Amino acid sequence: MLVARERASERYGYEVPHSSTTARPLPAESCKRCAMRQFCAMNPDDLACTREMDDLVLAYRQIKKGEALYRVGDTFKNVYAVRTGSFKKVTLLPDGREQVTGFYLAGEPLGLDGISNGQCASDAIALEDSSVCVMPFQLLELLSREVKAVQHHVYRMLSAELVRESGLMLLLGTMTADERVASFLLDLSGRLQARAYSPTQFVLRMTREELGSFLGIKLETVSRSLSRFQKDGLIEVNGKDIRILDLRRLSEAQQGRCPA
Amino acid sequence: MLVARERASERYGYEVPHSSTTARPLPAESCKRCAMRQFCAMNPDDLACTREMDDLVLAYRQIKKGEALYRVGDTFKNVYAVRTGSFKKVTLLPDGREQVTGFYLAGEPLGLDGISNGQCASDAIALEDSSVCVMPFQLLELLSREVKAVQHHVYRMLSAELVRESGLMLLLGTMTADERVASFLLDLSGRLQARAYSPTQFVLRMTREELGSFLGIKLETVSRSLSRFQKDGLIEVNGKDIRILDLRRLSEAQQGRCPA
DNA sequence: CGGTTGTTTGACACGCGTCAAGCTTCGTGG
DNA sequence: CCACGAAGCTTGACGCGTGTCAAACAACCG
């Protein structure tokens, strides 16, 4: 019942990415030896079937800052896990308007929204020089039919993205600008902490404009909120360097209580 | 390899819903004979494996207007398809704020966000007396391991929800109040048309407040937008009765062009 | 039939968008 | 390595769109 790497690649092959500007796929090492292992949503430690999952990542791919892993309308073939660096997901409206609808850190899954109709439904753009694990979706489907734990895990990942997006709708639908910025900082802080980075001191990889787009406010408003938080002693801002000084009061700011 | 109904129910049983206020499950008829068949996202016509899917719906359940199909924190056991009537999905913030994050018509899937951590992540409330098809998730998982087409279909449904929510984030993040209301009317119109209802004349099952919550604006603003559209001859409003008079100009209003 | 819930409309306030100016940082080529 | 231009950030002034508050009316329901 096991899927061997040879069997997988002879069945499905692996297609070189369409973009000429991106690096060729590199040979992938085993997930077992991956440094990100314990933080990876796609192939978590507690997944009993490590042997099978090890055959899933057929290649890595490097993406330079500002370049696209995939774009709207690209044929959907793979899902990805961020290996190093970070990405923004950009969604478009038919009339040309666009919005950043997600930021993705190491270990987080990318490309799931392409399953629905076989075409990528968003752009994935690298915020810094980054790399991803490439997982052919047909192979993932095959694996999840053969291994119950894999199947359950993929369902959970998809559903978790649904929950994440519902939370963002709440942010966009009910929060003031200050609350949105506070929520973002706390969310990012938590995700960094889960990756064993400092939860109180970090670098924003995105511009104020990208952050504003994500939060549904203008870049000037982002800047003003950050300045206000700094003035009130909640954080320290130095361009893209952020230091959280008072987690408790930042949490209060997220819930609309007066931060002063 | 096929799953017979007896086998399914002896393996997993079917649990009576927790709520004492809701009707008991009724014996389900075959999907083959279901009137909603051609509109059902959960078990569409073109799914090759109709025989297997027929064993998936073990029961129907009736929900009275205002009552909950499930609530945040309920143990996740089933996914549902709306059979008759309509629902709103309500998502909560830890601080008590809440927002309507979706409206669901006949044939649309409910409860998928509970997969991620085994607990329902939202409330599903009936907007009118309604009924649903109950599909035990463990059974759906089993089926989708045995039948490739079922698996692919479930993935597509989950991913389609992701795309739907991304679209809503765009609405909440980039649109003015008038554009949001126009978008909602056009979306609803399209979904009704897909169900062979009139796309230009229909009844809003939700209150202005629920609609405003969904669109991220206040109920008074919803009312004002509708009045303005009526004044400009785009629609006719009579309480909850809506008639679309000028689809083209309503589409323009959705994109921010002057509707006058 | 009366009370509750929902809807419409007006007046006003205020948060955020817009526009603009000046500063800092970054990237690139000489 | 420096110079220059572009891109990004901050801050201020001002206006508009939407929220808030209030009142009157309509619809619904027991």
C-alpha cells in the first residue's frame, strides 16, 4: 500500500514551474531531516505516517523577493509548504481591485484555494527570498486515499484555513483601525513564538501598504496606529522593526478598551 | 469496496442531535430521488459514484426558524447540506463581538469549518423553517478513501468555501457600502437563478441587521443603500421583497461607477 | 388587539480616507 | 563606495462616508 518515490514520479512526473524567472526545483531531502519539521502544518510531527509523507515532497523551489510562486489563473498542480522566508497571498476582483488576503510563514500551507476549480485563485508573492516544498496534489490525493491519517490531516488543514479566513472576516467587519493593527501584531507574535522566534521582537516583512491592504485600511492609517501605540508605550517601532513592550495592554487594545 | 448503508450505520451509528428543541431525524430517502439533486453541492449530478453517495445521508433534520443546527463548541460529528429553507452562519470573537459570515441556500454545504479541530467553529441558525441532510463525517471520510471521485469532490467543496471567503474579504476590505449591497444582491440573484428561481424577484430571508452584519455595515446603512437604489430605479424594495429592475446598472454600482 | 421586533429617515458626529509635504531607506549604477 | 533616484514611511490638514442617536412607522405574533 505504500507509495514509493519512484512509483509516484513515474505516475505523475514533476513539472518544471512555468515561470522563467524562478529557480529550478532542487532535489528535496527527507521531511524526517527537515529543520522546520516540528513547525510544519503540512507534515506535522504527530502524523503517524511519516514514512509515506516523506515521499510527498518531490522538490524544493526558490522564489526571489517580489516574485510569484503562482498567479491567478495558473493551472493548479501543486500545493506548497513555505520552507524559508514568507509570502503574501493577493486576491483580485474582476474590476481590477485587489487585496492582500494572507501572510504565510515557514511551515504554513500555500495554494489550497486552487483545488476548487483547477486554477490558482490568487497570487502568491514572496516577501523576501524564500523557498517552498512542492507537493503534487495528485500525489497528495493518492496518499490520502491510502493512508487515513494523511486524509484526515489534509481535511483539517483545509478546514483550518476556513476558520482562519472567518476570523479575518470578523476583523474586517467589526474592528476599528487600532483594533485591527493590534490584532495583527498579536497574531504575528503568536505565530513567531510557535516557531521558536521571539514573540516580542521581530521584523515586519511587508510594507505598510501591504499591511493596510490586508487589514482593510490605508497605509497612512497603519502608520498612525503604530505611532499611537508607540506613544502609549505599547510597542516600539523603528521602521520595520517592532518590539512589543506591553502584551497585556496590546491585548486590551485589540478588544477596543482604551489603551491609555 | 462499496459501503452499504447497514455497514455504515453499524460502524458509526447515528447520534440524535443534542438540542432538545429540534425535531428528530427523519428517515432519509435516496439522493437519487431528491428534488434538489441537480442543485446540490454535496452530491452533484455529475458525480460518477451516485450509488455510494446515496448511502451517505442517513437522516434529515428539521430546524425551526431562529433555532440552531449547531453552535460554537459543539462536538463536530456531521456535515450538512441544506435541503429546504436557509441558514446564516455566525462567527464569534472571544470578546463577545459576532458577525454573520455567510448565508446558505438549499443545496449548499454547512459545517465544514468544524473539521479543523473537532469542534464547530460557528453557529448555524435557520432563517426560516428549514431542513438539512445529515452526513456523518466519519462516513464521508471512509467513502472518500474508497471512491476517488468522492474524495476529489470533498476537496473541491472545501476549497470552494475558501474561495468564497476570500471574495468576502475583498468585499469587506475594499468596497463602499453601496458596492457591498449591490454585490450581495447580485450574488444572491445568481444563486437563486442557479436553483431555477427568479433572479430578479425574491424575498430576503434575513433582517437588515443580519445583512448589515454580513456586509460589515450598520442596518441603517443597508436601508439607506436600498432606498437609494430604489430612487435611482435599479431595484424595487418592499420590505423584504426585492425586485431587480436594471441588472446592468446594478452591476456597475457593484464596481463603484456612478449609478445615476 | 397590544406589544415586540423590524424598517425607514433625519440630524449630527467622528473615524478614516485623501492629499500633500518632507523625511528616511533601499537599490542600482557609476 | 558613494551618488542618485525611487520607494517607503510619517505626519498634518481637511473632507466625506458611515456610525450613532432618535423618532415615527410598519409588520409580525401571540
